[in-house]
Amino acid sequence: GYFEQRVVECLYSSKDLQGIELIDSYVFNQAEYIRFNSTVGKFVGYTEHGVKNAEAWNSDAAFLAQERGELERYCKQHAPIAY
């Protein structure tokens, strides 16, 4: 069979919420093929399929803005729980 997985992580380096990093990874059969990193601010592809997806997703301004907003919406809201 096939295995598709999406992993969203919030990495906290301090309690002041300045060092939060959002990592949104897409995995197929245990190989990560594309990742959004809030520090980089865009999607990066690691396979041929991932590079094509990254180009398409990065060119969609609304989709990219939504992904960038997840840092505020998701990570910062859950920071008190993490600490």
C-alpha cells in the first residue's frame, strides 16, 4: 500500500513568542517531498514532484498567505499549552 502523511510542527525556542517556527511537512511512503518553513516563508520541494508542487503553491499568493498565517493562528495560540 501507500502511505501519505502531513506533519505540522511548532518549534518554540523561548517563551516570548519571538522564536516560534512553523514546519509543515508532506510525506509520501516515509519520504518528505515538500515542506513549508515559516522562517524561509515559502514551500521547498525535495523531490521532482515536490519541486513542482512548491512552484505552484508558492505562485498562489492566497494559499501562501494562508500558510504564513498558520504561525499566528495555530502556533501562537497553542504556545501556553506547550509551556
